[in-house]
Amino acid sequence: MSIWVSRNDEGSLYVRFKYDEQMVMKIREILERIYDKKVWMIPFAPESIQQLQTLFEGTQIHVDTVLMKECSLFNHEVHTKDHIPTYPWDTSIQGSLIHSLQLRGYSTKTIKAYCSQVHRFHTFVQQQSTWMDHEKMIQSYSLHLLQRNCSHSYVNQAISAIKFYAQKVLLQEGTASYIRPKKEKKLPYVLSMNEVKLILKALHNLKHRAILYLTYSSGLLRKHLKK
């Protein structure tokens, strides 16, 4: 059994593990612990960290690299080989993302969209209770969006934003496979013969009817109605 620990933006720690009744009973002994959205949160304080290590002695504790640098209380017994991919998001990171996008000439609309996409991705990651590497995390989030009936163009934009954020802001090395959904092809709306007859009969003015007949015979009626 393993647990994964990372820091959130609210000054506390996320603690994740696969559901186990004994593990739940242990973490409930930590004062001021909170369970919200499939993740446990404990105070980022020496007392809480030491209690966590004592309660879960003999259990593999995986800590993200950012937290390892900030807190020396996680000693050599902590397993860092398979650390949690961390995706920090705060005003400083957002500022770095905006600055990087502006330097490359992205439009204001795109910058706003990318910031929103990364923020939503950050929220999704914090809600996960199982460990995934960067590639699997992206794929899981992409599938999550598709299952929510988001358009393929929306998902592609999310992947582009996350890729830019990871490579240009977090300076993550490596070549993750960013699998993108194929471009959607929507069939045009075609009027049935009955619909065309109803439209033509709706006009009683001979001049207007002649214009509509000419429009339909030229193939422009469908485009006009679609607009």
C-alpha cells in the first residue's frame, strides 16, 4: 500500500491513497484533517507531517519534487523515484504563463482561454486519488472532457494549453505523447421536400415567391436559412 503527498495552494497538503478502511482510520487521527472531492487534506505543519509519518510507518510515501524541496521533514525513507507530477497554479504561475504567451505573440483571447484551460486541468489533477505519470494524466483528462461531451476543438485547445504550460512554464523535459481527438466533420442540414414546399407556400406575394424560387433553384436557400 502506498500514499502520495503533494502541496495545494491553500497552505495544506493533499494525501491520496486507494481506499482502505485501516488507512482511513489512521488518517482520521490527524487533527484538522479534511476529506473533500476524493482527497484528504492535512495542515502543512511539522506536527501534522510527523504524525503522518508515524501513523503510516512502513507504508511507501511518494512526495512530489516541489514539496521535497520545501520541507526537509520528509526524510530519506520517502520514495521519490515515482514522484507525483506536480502542476502548480497560482498568481505567480499564471503570470509566467501569460508572459510566455505574450512573448510569442498570442492574442488576448487565446491567452485568456489557455489560462482557463490550465486552471481547469490543475483542478482535475488535484481531485485524482491515484498516481499517474504526465502522459497518462493528460490522456485521462482528455477522456474526461470527451465524456462530458466537450467538442473535439475544445479538447484540442486544452491539450495545446497544457503542453505549452508544461514545456514553456514548468520547463518539463521529455516527449510526452499528446493524443488528440480527430477533427469533427458535421453533415450540413438539408431541407426535406415537404419543408421546401411549406416555405414556398408561405409566401403569397408573387414577387417574393419568385425570388425564393430563384434562391432555392440556385442552391442558396439552405445556406440562407442556416444563418
